[in-house]
Amino acid sequence: MLELIEAAKEGYAAAVIFLVQRKDCRRFAPNAEMDAPFADALKAAVQSGVQVLAYDAEVSAASLEIGDPLTVEIG
């Protein structure tokens, strides 16, 4: 996240994509209880202009299929 923040501050387009490997979810949010430093870094990235994208995905032993976009919720 910190490198993406620096890239955004330098004027580059910066984004991070999260793939949630299941089809029964509708939103993505960092788990601040388990990893507060990451959640804080992700929030700082958003505030610096880093785009956060999240998609559900269908995973099998032979493939990974990106599905629908998820709502992103950053504390």
C-alpha cells in the first residue's frame, strides 16, 4: 500500500484489486481487528487517491473466473 500511495502522490494512476474467492459475498472491507496496520494503510491509500477494486471469483482446481464487482467499504 505504501508504494501505491507514493505512486499516487507522484501523479501516477494507482489501484489495488482484491479477489474474494467466493460467490456469496456482496462487499469487501479490510479486517481491522485482525490486521489494523493493513486496514490503516488501505485507508491512507484511498485518501491519497489509490483506487480500490474488489470482485468475487469462482475458483476451481483448473481455473479462476473473475465475477461481479463488490462494494468496497473502507473504515
